[in-house]
Amino acid sequence: MPRPGSRDRKVSVLISGEELYELKRHTSQMAEAFGLDRRIDEYQGKRPMGFYRWDLDCLLCVIEDALEDDRDYPDKNTSGFRALSNLLARLQDEYKNAYD
């Protein structure tokens, strides 16, 4: 796992409910993410979870890929697709606020 430097900022985000359920469906795509997949699998959604920049980079890529894949979400009107889309928008906002 990369070690955070003195300038690395940690962003805390609460992910719960259907957003967490849908995110957990895609943790297998995070296999090379320094334990992020395990952290999300164990996450219960009761407290905010801390992410560094590299964690958010991975999450954003995985979620974008999942939303674009018609095999995962053939119907773009399902509640699962909307929940993951909402999570993507929230994480993008957090990323912009912290790192831009």
C-alpha cells in the first residue's frame, strides 16, 4: 500500500444503503488497488470511510466502467444504476473539492 506523504489529504465519505450495495458488487475490479477491495467489502456504512487520492482514482474508474457496461446495467432506469450514478457524482465532487 502506498504510504501517504505529508501533503496527502484524506477525504472522508459516508457510503451506505443501495450505494454501498452496488459498490460492493464491483469490488472484484479493484484487485490491484492496495487492499481497497477488502476495505470496501468489510465496510458497513456506519461511519465515513477515508480515501486518499489513489483510492478515489480507483473508485471513479471502477464505477465509470460499471455504469458504461451494458452487461452490468442493461436497464439504465433501475434503482441500482441510479444509486451508483449518484455515488459517482458525489465522489467526483469530493475529488474536485480536495484535489483541484
